[in-house]
Amino acid sequence: MKIRPLWIKFLPPSWVVGVATLGPVGLWGRAPGTSGSIAGIIFYTLFFYSLGYVSYFIWAALFIYLGVVFCGEAEVLMQKHDPGEIILDEFVAIPLCFIGVRPIMDNYPVWIVILLGFVLFRFFDVVKPLGIKRLQKFEGGVGVVADDVAAALATCVSIHVVFLIWERLF
């Protein structure tokens, strides 16, 4: 399924690719997905951390949609399938790692929860267990973003399980 709305074609190609690569960030180093994830953590901390549930879901859905559109169009413009330079997918997925985690952050150091989320997300994004890898087979931006969304949701569940077990044991 390709999502290519008409409005994206009115943007200059350099802007589309620039957004999808987060400017020069996607071109840095040998692990651009890690750079995109770090940028996503900063984005989460500055923008999502203090939102209520309704606002959180509305903004997350909007950013996921924009990620699908920009990543899909950049893929076409770059003439590559899911190139590593496109890191907007990690960036927009990271906030999903922390859905409902605010009560945990109220009881434990925030940095520990965020670090755990980052490490788990990178694990799920790189290894792609639990059928996450199959999601990359979708066409266009959906395929670029879907595996990151699934990795983020697996991370979210894992964070909740880790702290639930921790509280039961200690």
C-alpha cells in the first residue's frame, strides 16, 4: 500500500529528502538508525513527555502519518528501498515506546526508563523478532515505518513487563 498524497509533490525534493534524513543526521556515521533513535528520544523528551493521553495519541498518529508520507516519497526520490539514510521512521516511532510509561517514570529515575526504552527499541529495530521483519515488505512509506512502529510497541510492552516484574520481586 503506497500513501502518496498530492500535497507532498508540491514540496521541493531536497526538502522531502531533508526531512526524511533529519537533515544531515541520517548521513552521519555507520549507524544512522541509532542517530535517528537518539534524535527521537530528544523529541520525545521535549515534546511528548508532558502530554496527556489524548494529545499524546493524536500527535503520535499525526507524526506517524507524516513519517509514512515523507519516508515513502524520499524512497522514490532516492530510488532506493528503505535506505539507511532515511531515519525519520525511527524518529517518529520512538514516542510509541513510552505509551503509558509516565506512572513508571514517576516512581523510578526517568533516565533509566528512557535508557531502557532506547536499548530495547534498538534491539527490536535491528534484530526484528516476532514477525517485525515481515512488515518491511509493505510498499512505500508504510513498509519503511511499520517495522519501527512494531519495534516501538514491542519496546513499550517490554518496558511495562520489566517494571511489573521488578515491582513484584522487589
